[in-house]
Amino acid sequence: FFFFFNVQEIANALHETFVQIDKNMRQHFTENNIALSQGSTGVVAVVWGQTLFIGNAGDARCVLGTATGEVYRMSVDHTPQERSEAEVWLHS
């Protein structure tokens, strides 16, 4: 099988998967009286043609190393210590 997806469809699917996992975990924690201070982290990388998609949650980090020794940060921590994330936490 060869599936035809466009870049935006793949990005949306990755985003929606992380959102759904978050909802499922919150529901499980609430139904089982587990403190919401618990959590998890995760990173997913998908290569589609010449495009690399990175999805991450929590403080899981993704870095990309090249054959020439260069290293690139590919993700941003989702913690209050990260300025952009602190804004999200304050406004949620």
C-alpha cells in the first residue's frame, strides 16, 4: 500500500494524537482519583519523503545529529520553566 497524504494532514494527525492521549490520561487519572501532578513524556519522529515531523510532550527532548557532527535541537520542553510554555500554563 502507498498512501497519499499531504504535509498538513500528517502534522494534524500527529497533533491530534498527542491531544487525544492527553485527554485519555486526564480521564483515567480523574476516574481513579490519581493526582494530576503525575504525567508522562514522549517524542515521536516521522519521516515522510523529504519531510521530518517531530511531536513531543512534557520534557522529552529530540535532537538531530548529522553525519558531519552538527547537532540541532528539534523540540521545545513543555514545562513551566520554558518561557513560551509558561504563557500557555498561565492562560489555561
